[in-house]
Amino acid sequence: MSGRKALEYYVLDVFSNESYKGNPLSVVFTDGNLKLETYQDISREFRYSETSFVYYSTREKALVVRSFTPTGIEIDGAGHNLLGAVCGALLKGIPIFEEQNESEPFVIMNHSAIPVSVSFDLDNFSPVVQMHQKSAVIKSEIPTYRIAVALGLKIEDLDVNSFVPTIVKTEVAHTMVPIKNSQILNSFVPDNQLLIQISKEYNFEGFYCFAPAEEGQDHIVETRFFNPIIGINEDPATGTAAGPLIGFLTQKKFTKPDKEYKILQGVKLKQPSMIEVMNRDEDILVGGSSIITMKGELYT
């Protein structure tokens, strides 16, 4: 390996306390920024929906995070890519908040400070990270028949409590798609080309399909997420979509403000994930746990 630089990495399963559940994320520890093609090469090699690269900036006094898809797209937003990166740094023992004097800890992504809250699950000896997303902004509605055709469903399959497919944004704009029940939710196979066409036409990214949970469940809704426009056919846990969803459900009076709810995602992929969400007056909290499943070195 003479002349090649070794970088340590973890693979974490995000939004889960169990390995091989949740959403897998590779977190690569660097000494600073890398060349763009290096980020892209490493992300393509891992082939997870996203790979996060982190280093501690003494100038910013904060953890700096950059995330890329396997197709080389750098992404924004406080989702599993950020939550897993923060958990990975904490589990590695990096004192990422020690020098911060602010009352609210933060990390840096795309030159912006993103507030986070951290507690520890004593039963599992793992950090629980809550990311602070902006309040949800409801944008335009999309004709139900367009979404139904793209998902391979009938219009009546999307008839849920008078909800209609609606674009909602906190950090990233996604479309919230109501599905009648979890059986239908886990039955369809979407047409990715039609999804991409709709995304381009209405200027948003992914489709967050949600079905109300049956009574007595620990979660309020079950979801599936599709974002083929950036190369993600289906994602087992999506923080950037969970925030807009709880904002949407709260504005529609389906859920209450200042109350924590859980969103179940990834069942169809056999990677069940539990995302904790809360809609507050000034922001939206999206959080959960992560666990290290793999550790190693890569070479550049």
C-alpha cells in the first residue's frame, strides 16, 4: 500500500438498534476535503444509497459532513446520511461538541449549521440523535391519477382521509403520497421512468408513500420511499422525508404538535426502520439510533 492513503470507515445501520436492519450508511473519516472524484469513486464502490464523509474542523469547531449517492450526486438535507455520520463520530469517540459554546450543538453540512440534539440509550449504549429540520412548507398538489399510474395502483388505492398527493418541504421537497392501507403499500412496484418524469415536471425529488397504522401499533404510519431521480429506487429509512410527512400530517390535524410519533419504514425491503418525529412551533425533530455493523480501511 506504499504511497496510498488509508481512510477508516464504519458501516452503520441507521434508525435501528440492530445490525442488518435500518438503513445502511458508510461513514468515511477524513482529514479534510477530498477531490470530488474521490468522493464519487468511494460512494460508487460502497453502493449504499448514500455515503457520508466527515472530519472535525477546528476552525468551525464542528463536525463537517458531505454526502454522495452512488451516481455521484452530492446531497443536502438532514436525513439518515447526517444522523449516521453524527452517531459514527460519537461512537468513534470524536469530541465533536466539546468546543461549542452554543446552547444547541450543531454540525456543518453544505456550509450551513444544522442543529442536533443528542442523548444516550443506556440499554444499548448508543447515541440517539435528533436533527432539527425547518418547519414544513406545503407546496402544490399533484393529480392523484398521475401518481396512481406511476405506482401501478388504482386511484381508489390512494384514498386516505381526504389526503391527496402533496409536495412538502423542510430541507428537501418530496411528495407525500397517501395509500389506503399497509397491504396495498407493500404490494406495488412503481414505474421509475414515470416517477422521474413527474419529479422533473413538478420540481421535487422523492415520493414518500404512507399508510395509516392499525390501532395498537407503536407507529403512526408505515411508509415506503422512492427517489429514482437521484438513483435511489427504494430507501429503507428516509429522514429528509419523515420531517415533511409529520409536518404535513400535523397541518392536516392527523397528528398533534409537540408530541413524538414513530414512522415505520423498510418493511418491504426486510430492513425495518423506526424514525422518531415531532412537529414543534419553530422546527421539526427527526431522530433515532444507529449501530456500527462493519469497520475497516479503504485506500485512495
